[in-house]
Amino acid sequence: MISKDLDQKNIPYHYEIGLAYIEGAFMGNHIVVISEAGDQDHYGTQGAKKRWENMMLSELVDEELPASMVEDIITFEWHKVDPQEDWSVEIAGEYLPVSGPMITKDTLSMSAESYPTCYLCPKPAKIEVMTAIGMRNFCGNKCRGDYEGIDYGPDDYYISPKLEHDIELVSYYPGSISSPNRSATLSAKCRNCDFTTRNQSFYQHHLVKTLEEWDEDAEEWWDTGEKCRHDKMQYLDYLENGEDAWGNIIAGHIVIGCPTCGFKDTLSHVNIPQGCDNRGRVEDYIRF
Ligand SMILES: [Zn+2]
Ligand SMILES: [Zn+2]
Ligand SMILES: [Zn+2]
């Protein structure tokens, strides 16, 4: 993802939201990450903004109007926003598709952050491939081919590697030993599609390791006798649904681990679709 990329390189960046108006009526918006160190390999100062503006322009030209006319009636406005705090932006004039005169985090949380876009165009990414300069997301074979200079043909002709899910733990319960003995459960979701598993059971509790503490005087670890409840349980890995030789679906799994005590377990029989459709989560945003 763009911001992670820039974090790794220690390059400061900020977010801007673009609003498009056609004859004064709001028609769409887009959020971009702007690197403050100049154009960083496409997603820089003007690249991402211009690409979206050009896409909006070309969509209208395709639809009904000649290019010269479109450029006269469509206007763009860019506002700097901070998604950590608030990214509400006031919409001027008529607003067609949203339920009020503001874009807020509630009406739109679709961003370059939570919703990976194609490296070359503003469409949602569908495939992820290793290119000469690192992993890149593309909307399909067309953009991948444009970028790599190879004609991959239509999307069903050359099957590119699908985009992976971005799994997040929603809640975790380690179970209980006292009667009734209760199993550990996990809820997890993908940040970029509707995949969710709710309170799925491990069929056993996870209260197996005891916490140790360092004894300064004796200079050794001692067992506190208290079971680790894995308060900082983390997502580690997943495997999507597969197929056996007869075409039967084999369910996927999710691996989690506790950084405090080193306990790990695998939640099996999780129905994780092959590849992420990357259309965002319905509950997280409204799409226009
Ligand atoms: Zn694309
Ligand atoms: Zn997904
Ligand atoms: Zn633990």
C-alpha cells in the first residue's frame, strides 16, 4: 500500500480529497496519498491527482460530450485532509448521490488506504504481481500489460495472481477452563471485501501457557502460575479456499499467535474466497 511504502522509505506524505463538479453539481470524489518528497515513482505530487481528473474527463467524453465541451463544464477542487482526525469536506452547490452536503468518514471511507487501487488507474485493484521494482497492484491484465510492456490479453486469457485479502482480527476470546469449559473463538474480516467469520470456534480453550516473570535477584524466569489470556493476540497468516483433484472445495484457515507467550493456533474450516474482490466493505462505506 502506498502509505506503507512511503513509511518504509521515511518519506512524509499527506492526504487530499478531490471533488469533481459538473456545471456546479457534485459528481464524485477521490482520495489520494501525496508524497511530500516530490513525485515518488507515479504516486507523487501531481501524478495521482491528474490521473483521476483525466479519468473523470475521459468518462464523460466517452459518454455523451465532445472533449472541448467537457473541459469547460467540469471543475475539480482539492482539499487537504487528515484521516486520523476528520476528513469531512463540504460539498458546494447541488449534491446528487450523497445524503447531505458533506462527505464525512461515515459517508465515505473508501480511500487509497483501505481500498487498494490499480497502480495505473483509479479502478479497484484485482491482481497483485511482482514487477521489476517490487509488488504492484493492477485492475487487470490491461493495466498490468501497459505497465510491463507485455500483452497479457483479456483477464480470462492469462490468469494473473489474484489480489490477497487484508485480514484483520475483530475480536478474540481465549475460552475458559472453569466449568462450563468453553472453547476459544475468533472473529476476523478482510479490510477490502465482505469476507467475515464471526465467533468461529477452535473447539478447545487456549489457556495453556503460563506467564513467566524475570526475577532480578535470582536472575531467572519464574512461573507466575497465571495463564496467559493472549491479550495482544495477532493475525499471522491465512490460506484461502482451495480445490482438490475432483474440484471439491477445501476450506481455508487463519493462523494467529500471541506475542507475549508464543502460543499459536490455526482456525480451520474458514470459508475464505479465492482472491479478494477488493470492492470495499459494504458496511464501511457508501459507493457512488
Ligand atoms: Zn488499471
Ligand atoms: Zn478480501
Ligand atoms: Zn499468550
